[in-house]
Amino acid sequence: MIIASDHGEVRYFRMARTAFGRALYWTGVYFVDGLLVDSGPPNMRREVARLVAELGVRQCVTTHHHEDHSGNHALLNARGIAPLAHPSGIAHMAAPPLPDLYRRVTWGSPRPARVAALGEALETPAHRFEVIHTPGHAEDHVALFEPDRGWLFTGDLYLAPRLKVLRDDEDVHAMIASLRRLVALVPAVVFCQHRGFVDNGTELLRRKLQFLVELGGRIRSLRECGLDEEEIARALPGDDLIWRLWTGGHFAKRHFVHAFLRPAEPGPR
């Protein structure tokens, strides 16, 4: 299933695999001035192939290597396009590991793809995008900022102003630093890969940043009171049972606890 929407010069294609007429999990790609931002999940290969042909895609940029964002890069290779990506993500796409079962069900398994390294900027005939390394959700995660239009493509860095669960491989300290960099840009328009156009995007990015900072403070406070990690996780708001069962524990509240209690590593240069 693909649903298209236009936001001026930017087109958004929301897509998902369906079961019994219902979307399993929405993601999306953007198209502007010949540039495709991400290529969508591999189980949407046929639909994306038609889309690429109809749109006349000339370039593709990767926000990060996860299969719902880079899953059709091999398809683009067959059309003579080498998608661009942060250097730290190239090996993931050249030889992608077999995804966990829940990811194969939701997105499918990507094929090996040839990817070229992104620089500090990306140009199309009409626009120049600043490439901002924004690790946290993934080490190779990048955001794109077009300063003349105020467009900010956030990949998976935004998602929502409050999170119920965290992936076991996410770096929450890096995520906070990345959010600070994006909030400082004061973008006029925010585009999220999963949510689409985000109304009042700068404020919602700021709210997510505040949420994470306050959550980290609460976790450290509970730790100082003598609670262990499992006790702290149970004390956090929300029920993560369905997420834990569906993902085999890959998404859970307890990952917030472990991430915040782990010392922060040096940020990107």
C-alpha cells in the first residue's frame, strides 16, 4: 500500500505491507527535485520500482541503513543509481545481515547494494542540502537540511515527542546531542520518514529533547535511591509488553535504563 501526499515541492509516499487490509507499520520516502530520500522496505519492491520509473529518480540519499529505509537500494543499482549514505553505513548495505524475524515479517530482507559515501552537502539542480550526522537511532544516521526553504528531513530521529520503548542498539546520549543540533537549526518544515510532514516540527523536536533529558534525570534519580535496572524499568510509565513480545525484547523500556546509566561516548566530529 502506498499513499502519496504533496507538500509544495516535496512529495511524500507513505508505504506499508498490509495484513487483512491493515498496515503492519508505516514508513515512507520523499521525492524532491529528482532526489529520493530513502528507498523504502524490500517487501515494497514492486511498488517502489513503479514509483522510481514514474518519478524519474536521478539520485537517492540514505538517512540510515535499516531495511525499511534502504531496502530497495539494489533496485536503484539496477537502474544505474548508487545511493549515497554516511560512510559508517556502507558496509551494512553491501552485505546486509539477515534481519530478526519480526523485521522480516514487517519489512522483508534487503539485497546487497552498492552505495557511495555522502559528503558534507548534497546538491540537486535546484537545491543544496546540508548533510548533518545525527547518530543515536543508528550510528550512520543523517538528517538533511535545505536552508533556503528551511526543510529538515529527520529520518528516524523524531518519530514522536515521547517514546514508550527504545531499541537495544540505540545510543540515547548521542540521540540527545543530535536533537540539540537539529533544534538549533530552527527549521521551517520538518519531514519525518514514518510520520510525514510534522506540523509545528521545531517545537515537537524540542519536546522530544526535553522528554529524553527529563527521563534520563528520573532514571538516574531512581538509581540513586537503590533500585536496580529492572525495578527502574517497571517504575517508568507505560506498558511495553506487546513491544517486548513482538520484537523478542529488541524494543523495551529497560533499554532506556541501560542506555542512560551507560556513560556517554564522544560525539561525532
